[in-house]
Amino acid sequence: MGVWRIHSGGFWSSKGLIERLQGGIEAYRYVNSHFNFRYNRLIRSKVSRDYLRIAEEYKQNDDRINALKYLLKCVVTSPFNQPVPPLRSFLRMAAWATPKPVRRTIRLLLGLSRMGNKA
């Protein structure tokens, strides 16, 4: 039996959201291999959603490169993952995170005249 408490000075609590999500992803991958990938679809779906949360956190920090990196990991980890946000929302985030020429293409796909940095 284990007991723990959550407080600001704790090892886990003192980490930022991105570090906690990355730690959770590592744990899920370990569990997945331990059970011989019996729950692979479920775990990959959860990991994909966590990658998306990390991308959103990087967006909040205005870090386009890491946002795009984790957005791509989200798709690659579980390409047909239903819990990923609707295509339009996903493309808006991709447009925000990518270089200007690619943003123009995504805007055309979305049918938007201006996205700016608020996308």
C-alpha cells in the first residue's frame, strides 16, 4: 500500500505541466510494453491527447517550434484518433505553429481571409 500527499514542495508538484505530461507519457509507454501492447490502441489515444495538450501549452508560451513538434507527434501517435479536436480547430493550431507560406495554404484550406496570431 502506498500513501502520498500533494504539496508545492513535492517532486511531482514542483514540475510544470509539460514535464508532468511528458512523465505520464513515459509511464504509459512502459505500461503498454509491460502488457505486451494489449491496450495499445487505448494507450496511444491517451498519449496522442497528451501530446496535443503539450502543443497547446507551448502555444500559450508562444513557442511555435515546440507547438508544431508536439502537434505532429499527436497525429503520428494516433492518426485516426477520434478525440483529437475537430479538423478546423486542429488546422487553426497548425496554422499558428507553422511558417508563413504554410499558413497561407492552411488559410486557403479553411477559407479564412485572416488568421493572424490569434489562430
